[in-house]
Amino acid sequence: MDKSLQVICMGLMSHFGLIFFIYPERIIASTQKGHWEPILIQCVIFILFLWLYLKGLSYFPKQDIIGILKTLGKAFSFTLLFPVLLYLIITTIELVSAYAEVTNIIFLANTPTWAIITLMILISTYIAVKGIETILRTALLIFCIFFPLILLMLSICFQDVDWHNAFPIMDTGFNFFREPPFYTSFFSFAIVFSFLGFIPKKISYNSKKIMFAVFLLIPFFFLSVYLPLLTFGNETASTLLFPFITTLDKVQLQWLIFDRATLFFALSLVTFIMLLTSLLLWQSSIIMSQYFPGLKQKYHIVALSVSILIICLCIPSWQKTEKLLWWNTAFRFYILIVLPLIIFLIGVRRKRLS
């Protein structure tokens, strides 16, 4: 049975959880003008290597990414997958720490951060233990509930925009290539659709539908950056820690069930991220189960969750989380560029030999 809709909902929802939180601040910090240029370059890179990834996977219709890499030898495949495992674990730590912080700031100011972290990990662990089919079904349900309301939140942000703030439009020097925030902003691209290679082949999906959904996703990257810019201007937006959240917080609607639109939007993002965290735990456990088969997969998930909980509790502030974003950059480009290229080349080689 074709599960393309569930897979697409999982991918889009996970992207939304990343796009509207960290991404705007990173892009705005990378340049003072022509913000569309770094966004467009990143989108082109993302689409290109996602296509290579899907094309490479298509050469192996009955294998997942671990089975594909094992054709190179077990030791060599572990060498290639170990950076992926590290990236998944570090990213899970980043997500839990960052979103616990923003949850504490926006609507649970009197709740200790450790309690929020513990709750997020417990929920994510429970979903991960249930397996990928449960994750995908949950993604479809949550997406259907929240996506229309997110579109509503985006539309109401336009009431305060000043189109003059879009100027200057061009950055002819492409100075953002010299700025670290440009590279850390790839955080919103690198992780999400990597799970396609881990999906069991009994769960089928259409690659063309995936690519079509990605093209529908691209405008949201631009909206997440340009709505704060058009509302506040570059000078003010560059001083904000969470530009899009602040933009939404500026909107006051008397008819909304929440006191502030920000409360609903942040709740949506946290829900998305908890599901993404469960997906990352599941992916990590798949790798560990293949190379350390002594324990059942669910015990790998629990062990990972406990370790991540301890590490998250040891991270004292948002500044430390930002450092993790930078330290993780090499792994980020590995999973975004190197891994899809490897899968594609292995697939081309197999096709020539067959």
C-alpha cells in the first residue's frame, strides 16, 4: 500500500518545526541584504541532493540504506553510518534542549526546564518504541489538525508588513558565504528527509510525490525569514532571538481562543518536534540494532533516551545549544551532501554491473 501521504506529512511537519524557530535568526544574521539569495542557494542544494538520494535508493527497491551500504562490507558500512548516528544523537539533544528553552520562555515560565525536557523525551520515546508505522500515522493525524491553522497564522502576519523593508534586494558580494550562521542554518535542511532511507520496504512511497511536496515546502523558508524582515526591518529583526515568533507575538486577535497567537503556534511547533525526536530515536536505534544486535531495538531506544536526557540536563543555557549547532556543522553536511552522493554512486555502479 502506498504510504506517500504519511511520509510527506512527516517530512513537511518536521520541516515546519525547524523552519519557523532557528532558521530565520540564522539567515538574518548571515546577511544584511538580499536574504533571498542564501535561502535560494540552500533550497537548490537541498533539492539537488534529495533527488540524488531518492534516485540512489530507487536502484535498490528491496533494501534500506543499511542494506545498501553493507554491500561495501560491514566494517566500511559502519564507518559510513557512524557519523550519521552521531548526527542523529546530537541533533536530538539540540532539538530537545532548544525547544524546552522556548517552551519555558513562551508559555511555561514557572515550570522548571528539566521537567519540560523529561516530558518531551518520555513522549518521544513512547512513540519511537511503537515503531515507524505508528510515527507515520501520528504524523498524518497531527498534520491534518495543525497545518490549516498554521496557514492561518502565516496569513495574519501580513497585516503588519511594510514592503519597503525588503530593500536592498541584492547582495552582489555574496558576503553570507563568509558568515558561520549561513552554514548553521542548514540545520533546517539536513535532517528531515534522511529517514526515507531507513523506511522498511513494506512501507512504499512515490519519489515523484516526495519531490513535488518539497517544492511546495520552499515558499515557507522564504516566509519564515521575510515576514520578520518586512515587519521590523533588518536592523531590528537582526537583534531578535526568535524573529518569527516575535513577529507572530506582535499580532493581536480578539477572536482567537488563545490570548496570543504565539501560544498556539509554539504549541504546534513543540508537537512537531516531539514527533521528529521520536523519528530520530527510531533511526538511531535502527543503526545500533544492525551493528549491536545483542539488545532488542526498543532497549536501544530507551538507552539512547536516558543518555540524551542526562546530557540535556547538563546543558546550562541557550548559548551552549548554539555552540552545539556550530560543532555539528561537519556532520550536517555529511548527511546532507556526502551520504546522498554515496548512495547515488553505489546505485549507478550497481546499474552498470547489472
